[in-house]
Amino acid sequence: MILNTELESLSRESLEKLQLERLQSVIERVYSAVPYYRKKMDDAGVKPSDINTLSDLSKLPYTTKEDLRLNYPFGLFTVPMDKVVRVHASSGTTGKPTVVGYTKNDIETWAELMARSLASAGADRGDMVHNAYGYGLFTGGLGAHYGAEKLGATVIPVSGGNTKRQIMLMQDFGSTVLLCTPSYALNLAEVMAEMGVDPGSLKLKVGIFGAEPWSSNMKTEIENKLKIDALDIYGLSEVMGPGVSCECIEGRNGLHIFEDHFIPEIIDPETGKVMPPGEMGELVFTTITKEAFPVIRYRTKDLTRLSGEPCACGRTFRRMQRVTGRTDDMLIIRGVNVFPSQIEHVLMSVKGVEPHYQLIVNRKGALDTLEAQVEVSEDLFSDEIKALEGLTRSIEKEIKDLLGITCKIKLVEPKTIQRSEGKAKRVIDNREI
Amino acid sequence: MKVEQISIFLENKSGRLADVTGVLAKAGINIRALTLADTTDFGILRLIVNDTEKAKQVLKDNDFTVGKTEVIAVEVKDDPGGLATILDVIQRENINVEYMYAFLEKHEDKAIIIFRFDDLEKAIAVLNNAGIGILKGEYVYSI
């Protein structure tokens, strides 16, 4: 189902006209309101008046996570704080998170786009939406929540965890639409099996999964185990949150980007040059309607390609292929973004920890596990077990407090972590995605 | 009064213990006493040898993490109640045993018990007062 038929099936010409008007207006706004953007544009020799066609977008400098870090927390907001009704945050590459803000209108737009996403998956008024995305600073929970309400569906705001109770609620409330990370969907299937609950006896018909990369194999597995259709949703807090793009139930081949609000580009991550249509590269977004925190040519570091082929659903928006990888070393562990540099930061703050460590990611059953291997130097070593175990526990707690994820610390013998020439291999990802 | 003990960090992998003893054998070092404490992921091997410094060096040269700790060796008669007497004296003074291990002397009817206390100096004083004989390091290394 198409929620906003007029906008979602605009002709390419009308869409591009709308995009250009909105782009010009947002460039004017950031140039006048944010000194940092103004300086970057001045340095690049571009003025807002130079943007006369959509292809002029490529004259503008990119925005990166580093720019966000330099302006922590609110430096890139384009409206006064009394217009900002909400903030969210995601992991930064170092200790500080990446902060984003929303005006009342931004929240309204986000709800609309999330409602469109739900509708494209076949959800409607009368559906029971089981929202198991985490509520909090993470955009997943609240983003999906507002969208489901906007659509007129009934939201069950269960958030994450307490899986057995979630399954009980699914049975008792008759949940029809499941929103969570794909790995949590598999976990739900496993716990159902343990509890002797037949997924076929539930009213669930569709799941909309996102916030972490997954494979088509995993998709098939979820569909078979939960007996539902599994669709893909994409978003990132810097651009908005979930609902930047979503797969439609009719086409099931790529995610329609809501191009009336975002302009996507695919670039070569090495050279920064815009790639020819259909080529694989790094996804870059410019938000053209956001008020509090617009981003100009934001480099997502996600790798994908775009397709403009017509789709069975009737939407004219281009589709992005499911994200298959990243240009940086960011890991997504149970939906939480983790940079190896954040773990390194904690490890290096412990006296005696050598700068040799390795992160091992595994998928046990459906859930991701993270282990950090640390070489035991003489400074760390003790002849007492309790001292060494106390050490690993305190590092584990530090990581949990700072990053919100469980990372097992495993002590290993000196010189056992592989030394590489040049760039150290910090991460061994054994998950098959 | 104190005995030097070396401890070695070992991952729980097959062959690691043999690697340690192999290195020591090659260097002509004699092991007097040993104990292995283990967890799921790792173990700590504690050794008393005839040449602590040399053992420490050759193990370090072979990339082991090695520590040196001072422990106490006490001789007790190999009779029922031998150990109980010592522990009774120690606990009355609120001294905590971090770990201990024992071995028998070859030619005598006596056992030697190695103790690691949380308060080594106090333990020595307490044992001395109670008339319990503490062995000299040189004696233990050369048993």
C-alpha cells in the first residue's frame, strides 16, 4: 500500500523540481545559520547561489562523522535550541556520541516517513505493531513508534529484552507486525522453539528489520522460522533515523529511498568522485527538509548501489540495494554501533595493557558476541587468579558502562595476537552475513 | 625466611605446559615444586626452581609472561594434624591464605607446605612466635 500516493509516485521531472527547490532552500539555511558549514563552503569556493541544478550538488563539500564530532554536541544545529523538541545520539568514533536534533516539524516528517515505510510493508490501521527496537537515545524505538501511531496502527512498545515475555505478549495481544533487528528476530524464533510456541499459531504476518547488516540467507531463515515476510528498512540517526528507505512488499527488491526528503548519491569512497548510475559505492545523503539538523552530502560509509528501474509497487523513488558492507571498521553488534577505536580507548586506559589486542565477533545462535583478546604483559600479570579475573571484570564493566554492550575480555599470552605489517588486523568477524 | 616463586601465565591450550617444562629442561633447571591454578580461559603455573633468575630469564626469552612472588615454606611432620596446627595459628591472627600447595621431602618423613599470605611479614612473625619452623629459600631450592 502507498500511504502518500501523490508524493511517492511523482514523475521524475516533478520530483527533481521539488528536490531542487528544497535543496536550494536548505543550502541557504545552513550557509546563513551555521558558521561551520559557511566556512567549509567558502573554503570550497561555493556560494548558495551556485546551486542551480541538482548536479550542482557535487560542488558542495562532504560532511563526515568527524565534522559532527568537531561540533559536539549542538554545533551543527540550524535552529535555536528552543525550537528543538528532541535529541537522539549514536556512537561516535571516540568517547563522545554523535548528537542529532529534531524540531516539531522534523518529528512530524519522521513519523510520516516511518508510517510510509510500515505501509509499504503492508501494515495499516488495525495492525498490532510489536516494536522491539530499543527505546532511548537510539533512534530505532521512538522512530518506529511515532510512525506506527501516525499510521493509526496499535503500538506495543516492548523495546528490547525479556524475550519470553515478548512472546507471551505476541500471543496474548495478537501482534501482527514485528519491528526489531534481524538478529533479534532469529533469537525470538529460537526462544519460541524452546518454549514450544508454534510461530504459525501467532498472528504475525510481516517483520520490518533493520539497524544491522543481514544477508539474504538470514532473511530466508527468518521467513521460514517465523513464518512471516521479512522486509528491510534503513536509516541512520545522522540522516533522520529508521525510515530513510524501506523495502516494499510488492517489489521486494531493494529499498525505496524517500527522495522527496533525501537526495542520495553514490561516490567512490577513495576518490570522493560521484559514481555513474548503477555502480556500487559509498552512500551519501543530503537531507532537504530537515529543520534542526540538516546534513549536506553526509558520508554514511555504507556500501550499496542505486537502481531507478520501475517497481511493481508503483513508487517512483529509486531503490538502494541492501547494504552489504562499510568503508570503515564500524561493527554493528546487536544493533549497537561499535568502533574498535572505542574499545581501544577503554583498553588503553588500563595500566599495563599493551597496544596489541584483537576483537572477535561471533554469532552464537542468533545473537552476536564480542570478545576482546588482550595480551598479558608483566604489568598486568599476577600470580593470583582473583586478581586477573578482577581485572577482566573491571574492563568488561567499563566497556558496558561506556558503550552499552557486553564485551568479554579474554587474556592471552604475549605475542600470540597476530602482528601485521602496516595496518593491524583489529577485528575478526566470524559472522556470516 | 622467604622463598622466591615464579609464576607463568598460560592459555588453556594443549601443549603449553610441556612448552614450559621443555624450556626449563633445556636450560638445565630443576623444578622443586609446582602447582597449576586454572580457570576456563587461562591458568597460572607456579614454580619453585633451583635457579629462579635463570628460569625467569629463559622463560621471558621464550615469550612467556613471568612474575616473581615471595612465598613462605613451612616444614611439617607428615602426621595427621600437621597442617591444621599451622592454619589455626594463622587464622587466629586474621591472616588470609591466598593459596598454598604441598610436597613431600624425599629423604625425610616431612612435608613442605608453600604459602602465599595476604600479609607476608605478619605471617612470618606469627609463625616464628608459635615456634613453627620456616624454611630458608636456599634450603628449598636445593632439596
